[in-house]
Amino acid sequence: MFGFTKTSKSGGYTLIELAVVMIVVGLIITPLMTLYNNNKKKEILDTQTVHMNEVLRTLGEYRVMYGHYPCPASLTAAPGTAEYGHESDCTDTSIAPGGCAGGLCVKNSVRTVTLVDGSTINPRVRIGAVPFRALGLDDTSSYDGYSARMVYAVTEILTDKASFNAAAGGVDIVDGQAVAKTILPVAGSGHFVLISMGPNKAGAYSRDGVLQNDCPGNTTLENLNCSTDGDAIFRATAYSEANNENHFDDTVQYFARTDVSPWELVPDGPGGPMIHATLLATGGVGVKVAADSNFTEAVIIQGDARARDGAKAQSYCVDGNITASGCMSPTLIAGDPAMGGGMVCPIGQYMVGVRNGQVECVDEIVQKCPAGEVMTGVNADRTIKCEKDKTCQSETVTTICNEEKTLPKASNGATYTIYSGANYSRKYTCKDGSWIPNNAGTGECTCQTATETRENRACGTGFETGNTYTQTRNKICPAGTWTSWSPSSGNGAATCTCVNTSQRRTVSCPANYTGTHIQERSWTCTGANTGQWGSWATVSNTCACEDKTEGPTGISCPSGYTGSIQRKRTFSCASNSWSAWEEVSNTCVCKPAAETKTGACPAGYEGSVKLTRSFLCPSATWSDWTEVPGSNTCTLIPPVVCTWVAPPGGGVTESTRRGSTVGATCDCGGSGSCNRSAGGGMYTNYSGCNCK
């Protein structure tokens, strides 16, 4: 007979089986990791898109409201300082084109612009951070998706209402070709550019105002967006993660004037500068060209309308409402008061406007903000400054534990945490008048005790190889917290058998020493399952001191000088100390310079004055600040004068005069009787008169 023997394998896996398992696990994990990375990138880009769009929107609103753009803030100002997020002074020309100071840089435009007075300039472009305080934004909106400050560069003459000209932009945007070409309708005509330096953060500044990574060399595509040299040229091209000079991960948004104005300035017109209709030939503006023709088109003018020989009209109307209620007769402005014309209010009343073709008069002028806005200050023209009320009102929310909780009334930026159930909590932030949840919440509505176990924990060094132990921890209610894992290590576990052993390590030599320092310590068993480490002891030490020289290294020249200073120093083992720095060469040369700033007027005056000072050579000192001739616009603030005003309604006519005369000056805020002459030795007396 033939015998058969059945064989079997004891527990365990072959190397081939383990390899197959690892391959399968890798095939599963790889797409999951790719999906996670893609989702993370999308989240970053979504955040960046929201922030950039918010800044672009508010820049446009700022220009519409104030007639100019804000000046950039400092890129290096630390949070909490006065400069953080605040505009710099774009009228300060102390930073020369191609230079940087205080987190701001200046470049010249490649474009030549003709000013109103006929002179030509290459506009200066100032580069810095987003002035989020001037735009009314939280600082979070001024950062890109990589937590770096976005770069904001703007043409300086477009930051002042007096010099603003939409056709005078100085920023140029070019493509990524080998010979770069402008992508603007007119090279160098951009108003401003907003840049995120991308994930590599080349040339980007952190939340603390610290440079993250140096700007790459001028052979790379990204160099134009962070270099401080050259003209005001920036690049916008296709995204590329190529590991060479074609790498480009910046995000660039810009604004440039592309429309053609129907008007142009003629500096040398008859009698002086005048505005000329440029689209007259195409019918863009309705103009009366013959004695019997009619005005069939409307001419819309933003600002003042002026005519050399007078402007004639039967009535003036608001746009879209050519009715009796929307129009007024010119006699209301220049007519004879005796014939019912002219802008005249009764004594003691004030004109506030024109309504339904008649002068509107009130007893008291009260300035107040529109509904939904609050007063935040007073403008230079003494009108009140209003902003959207960003206060969050009290609000009731329902938690996932099905409990109603109340969020309190709070100021913008305040945070509040609600608690519900056993240990559930959720944080909210007040943002622009609305309570916004920060996250989905943490914790549980109902807490249940539980025990977790971790098995097969390696006993570690000092115990027999292969020994393992088990750890447990318990959940505590209602807090929902867990106790520490017990035991914390294999030392003392019943399943860990102690064995004596030792360890060695290499320790670095002290500063200015070379060699090797080796230490050893022993593990001694104190019981069958416990042990302890002894102190480290030196086995060998070859560390030895070595005299050396540091430098030459370069340092900057003193303020007002150009060049550099080279110096060196030596370390002596005998004294175990460095010598003082010794100057090797000095090429510093004094360079005369000048700077300007805007100064405040004395108390009781309004306006401003420009000051200048010079850096003098060879004394290397600054001169005193002196006033720039013709720059002083300080004027005395007129005092507030109050007069007695009679109350509405009639008074009592008597032969006796009571109180003060209506219209006489008085101390503001007072009240009492007043009178006015009724003729023939009689007076009309009033009670409840006010001094205002």
C-alpha cells in the first residue's frame, strides 16, 4: 500500500504573502492620498479666491466713494503696531525708484504720462501690503490661501483725488513668453495689481511681517513679481509647478482702464483749458449745431458744470423724473424774492434742500446716519461719517442636541461659545453684523462610559525581545474625557521580563571645539519586571579647542552713506573668547539726500503743511525740518456762532419787550424768552426760544 502524509504550516506568513498584502495596501492608499491632496489644494484656492475678490471689490468701492485708490500698507509691520494695515503716505517721495524702506518699495513706470499742465512723467508705482484698515476689512482678508500677505502695487498719482486721472495708470502686466509682451491694451496703463506669491512663498511675507523665501533669480518667470529692481512690470501667465525657470505659482489680479472717454482735456483751448467732446462725429453726445435744431440727447457730467457765457434752461430736473415733482425753475435760484423766487427761508429757519420745486426749510438741522449705519466720526467738511453697523444682535440657535441657546449682542469680531448636552460645544464669531459658526462643533449630546484597550505593545529596551503588554483607558462622564493609558510603559508590566543592557551615544563638542565625545549608560533590573537607567558616563572624549578666524564679513554703512565695511575677528583657545571686530576695509562715502513729510497745522487751524530736510555732507547730519514754500494750507477754524431762534407758531404782540432780540448772538444751548419788533413801538414776544 502506498502511504500519504498530510503536512501543514504552523502560524505565520511567507515573504511573498506579505509582499502581496503590501502591494494591495499601496494600491488602495495611493488614490486616497491623491484625493486628499487635491481636496486640500482646492480648499486653499477657494479661500484665496474669496479673499482676493473681497479686496478687489472694496478697492473699487473705495475709488467710487473717495475718487482715488488707497495707498499700500507696510509688508513688514507687525500685528498690533500702528503701521499694521494702515495706509502709508504716497505723497512722501523719500523712497527713490528701485529702493525699499519700512516694508514698502517704489518702481518707475515704463510709460510716459502727460499731466493736466502739459508736463510728462513716468509715474511712480508703490508696492506694499493691502491697507485693510482703510478698506474696512478684517486683516484675515488681506492674506492669501497660504497665510502670506498679499502684495498690492498701485500708481501713486492715482491715490490722490487732486491728481487722479483714470488714463494715467503706470503698472504693466506681461505674459510668460521668452520675449515678454504686455497683455494690457496700452503698455503700462494698469491702475493697480494684487498678487499672491503662491505655495512656494518666494518673495512673500508672513503674518508676522517676516520674509518667507528669497525672490528667485532674474532668469525665472516669478522674478518680476517680487524683485525690487527694474521698472513697474509684473507677470501673469499660466500656472506651472515645473522644477526649472518656468515655475510659476503666483496668482495675479489687476485693473486697467480699457474704455475710451467721450471727453478729452484740451490744455490750450480758447481762454484756457477746456473739455472737448471726442465722439461728436459718431453721435455719442447730443449738441445743438443749428439755430432751429433741438436738444435730443442728454449730456451727463460728473462734478461741476461750467459755461463761459451762461447756461440757459427752463427747468432743471433729476435724472429719470422730468415731472413737476422732479424739476425746479431757475427762478428758485436767481429769482426776485419779492416775486416768489430766490432761495430764502424765514428768519430762524435753515434751508436743507429743494422739494417739489420749492425751497425746503427747517427749524433745526439734525445730521443722522441712514438706517443700518452708525456714526463713526466727523469728516473734514464737518459732515458726519457713517459706516455699516457691524454689531451682531442677540440670536437664538438650535444645537444638534436639539436645545435652544442664545447668542448675545456683541461687537464685530467678538467670539462666543455655546454649550449643550453632556459636553457638546460650538464657537461663533460676530462678523459684519452676523453670527458665523467657526466649526461643526465638538463633543457629545449624551455621554456613555467606555473602556479602550491597546494590545501587543512592545515592552521596549531593557526587556526580553518579543515581550508585549496590554494598555487600557477609561472614558469619564459627563465630561467625556479619557484617563491616561495604563500602564504608561512596559516597565513594571507583568508580561515584560527585565534583562540588563546598556546604551551609547555621541555628544557634540562645545562651541569652537572639534572631536568626538562618547557616553554610555546602563539599564539595571530592579525586579523581574522592572528596571532603571543609570546616569550617562563618558567613555571617550577627543574634543579639543581650535583657534579660528571669522570673516571678512560685510556690514552696512551708517545712515546717509553708501558703500560697505568689511571686518573680521578671531577666537583664542587660551582666553576661550572672541576678539573684538577688526575693520579690514571701508568704502563708505557720504551721500547728500533729502526727504519730505506732511505736517499738522497748529491747534485751532485746519489743513496741512509739507516739511523738508536735507542730509548734509561731510558732517553726516540731518538739517532741521523746514516748510516747503507754497505748501501751507492751514486756515483758522471759524468759531461757532449761535443766535436766538423763535419757536414755530405765533407770539404775543405787546408794548413791552421780553427777553433777547431774535437773531442776537448768545451762548449756545441756552433757552428763554425772545422778541422781534412789530413796528410802532410794539414787540412780538415769544416763550421757549432757543440759542442755537
